Amino acid sequence: MVGIEKTLLRKVGEAIERFRMVREGDRVAVAVSGGKDSMAMLEALLLLQKRAPINFSVCAFTVEQGKFLRPIEPIGEYLKQRGVAWSLHRDNPSIRLIDEQPDHGCDLCSRYRRRAVYQIARGLGANVIAFGHTADDFCESLLRNALFTGRLSALPPIAWSRQKDFRLIRPLVFVPETVTRAYSEARKIPVIPCGCSQKTGTVRGSIRNLFADLEVEHPHLKETLLSAMGNIEPSRLLDTRYLNLEEAPEREPELFPMLA
Ligand code: SF4
């Protein structure tokens, strides 16, 4: 337990520091999805709050969109015992969506959730909203966007809501799911699965399988991919916004690098 907690805190601390995610006086609302990742993130933020040289407060909330496979109450019980201010919000438009458009995709679902999340965070007096996307989510998102949408992008570790009233942070950017799983098991944190996690035949599932196959021989693949996301070379890509089409560079780039 001590080892896995140290790893979790080190990686969350690194993300918070590198991307200046949390600042003096912040009120951070943690979006608890019912899964192991957001619960581990909440625990990490509570532990770091005690050690941090700055003052910030933490609260938590869950949006009920009608997709939980079991009642969510055990999470409320657990968080009450931990002394965490947590609230559950039933989003009726999302629940109606399931009836009216049962085959709706993630775009619509996440748009409904975002609207609910902002409304809830405003009610909680928060200026920061923390989401539990992990290192796995960042890597999968990079591959999904590159292979299926023709964009080289993943997820923002830090961003602002359109009205600039919320800072949106993803403190688990460097934390793999192996860590959140081990941590939540060690702490016996209750987890309530979402129906979507059981879906098969999805693009996400294919990408997960691809990573799992490659990681048998290359266990640090995701760490390398995360490093790559922080070390881009735009002049070696095809986006003309980042290419010098007019002037000769001072130093000629290596035009014909060795092909592996
Ligand atoms: S995976 Fe399920 S819960 Fe998540 S955005 Fe898609 S439809 Fe919504």
C-alpha cells in the first residue's frame, strides 16, 4: 500500500506542478465517475492537500446519467466516512436521452454531461474541475485521433471552460490504470461500473487490445508515448502552419534520416 500510494502521489504531484493545475485559494470539484480512476484521484488530491505549501479546498460530485450498473450509494457512504463533501446529481436530460435515443454516441452523452458538470461546479462554488482521465486515456486518445479522425491530438492536461469560469484539469495524466487499480484494491475503495465499460467491438476496445499486445514486449510503451506528447517536432509533420515554406533555415535539417 505505501509503495503504490507513493507512486500515485508522485505522478499526480508531477502533473500538478508541471501544468500548474492547482493554485492558491482554488476550490477543486472532483468529478467522481464511480470508477477506480476518479476515486484514486480524489484520494491523491486529499493527501496532497495536507502536504501542499498552498491552500486549496476539495469537494466531489457525481452526475447520474442513467448508466450505472449498480446503485451509486456505496460511494456516498465511503466518502462520508472519509469526511469528503460529495453530492449526487441526477441529470434528467441525460436519462431522457437514453429513452429517446438509446443508440446515442459519446459526443451527445459527453455534451450533456459537460453542461451538467458546469452547472454543478458553479453550485459548489468551485473554480477548478478535476477529471480522472489516466495515462492510458491520453495514449488511447492520441492513437484514436491519429488513426480515426486524422488529427494529431490527445487530451488537454489543463484547459479552460469556454466562458473561462473554470480551469479543467486532468491530474492523472501520468498515472497508468495499473496504479489506480492497485491503489483502489489496496484501499478497498468501492467501484460502481458504468454500462459503457462492458461494451465490446468498440474502437476504444481495439486500441486497448493493440496496446496490450505491444506491451507484452514493450512494457514502457505508454510512458514513451507520453514523453512524445511533451516533445513534439512540428517541423517533421505535415501541418503547413508549422513549416517554413519560404526561407532557408539557418541550419539545414537532416533531410534523409536513417529509416528504421
Ligand atoms: S462511454 Fe458511455 S458514458 Fe462515456 S461518454 Fe460514451 S456513452 Fe457516455
